[in-house]
Amino acid sequence: MHYEYVAGLEVTYGNALAAGGGFHRVTTDEGVAAEVSPHTYLWYKLSSEAPTQKGSPPSSSNSDSAPLAITQLRIGDEQPPSGQEDAWIKLDKSVDRQKGRFLWYQASQFQPPTSPSAQNKQLMPLNEIRVVRDLNDAPDGFESLDEPLLSADDTGSKW
């Protein structure tokens, strides 16, 4: 089975586009660009597991070059979320410059599950990020952040 997953995140301000190409703008449930705070946009980049030769498991050199897969997101300030502080990575740019809020994430090299039962036990990487105004509008299978990504009076965020 082929897996695509979020392997990169970027924050831009105003009309700027995410650098490096291949990024997708995080959208609302209506499919329009989600402004996470005034003039602030979040982007994500998809990747997939390294191809393997027929019938052979990935070699250590292939797995070493595999991009990191993002598995967890949190909103916080300058300090990492509590618990496993060294495992969290902070985006350089704030998602809310007025409140000093940052997006933190955890990432690891993704190894596809060996069976459907293993997939149920394994922490799977993110494969899409979407912002919704009401958590009831989120598609099935999406999980929500503990703290809303949207600022001001906006509520609700799903990834």
C-alpha cells in the first residue's frame, strides 16, 4: 500500500507563498485558504515512503534517507509542550504574532505497517491538515488539536 504523509510545515504572512515548492495551503472545510490569524497562512508538504525493490524490505540506507513524517501537532508559546520536551520541534515563524503562539510538531521516520492489525497499533503520520470553524464540520477520521489553531473569536481546528 502507498502512503503519503505530511513531511514539512511552513508559515507565511500576507501574500507570500511557501518557499521550496510542493507545499499545499491548509484550507477550510469549504476549500479556501485558512487564515489562521490575520494575514497568516499555514502550508504543508506531502511525501511518501521510499520505494523498495520487489519483495525486499527497505535497506538501512533507504530508511536513513526517508523524510520525517509528522505525527503530532500542538499550539504553544516559546517553550515546548510539556512531556518529552526534547521530542518537539517549533516552527520558526509564529502562527499568531500578536499572541506569540507557535506550532510545535513531532516527527519520526515512517515505516509502513506490515499488516492491517499493525496499522491499528502504530501511530500513523498526518496526511492532511484542515481548519474548520466548527468541529462538527470536520471529515470523518480527522482529530482535533487541544487548543484551536484559529485566533480571535474563531474556534475549532482539525488536522
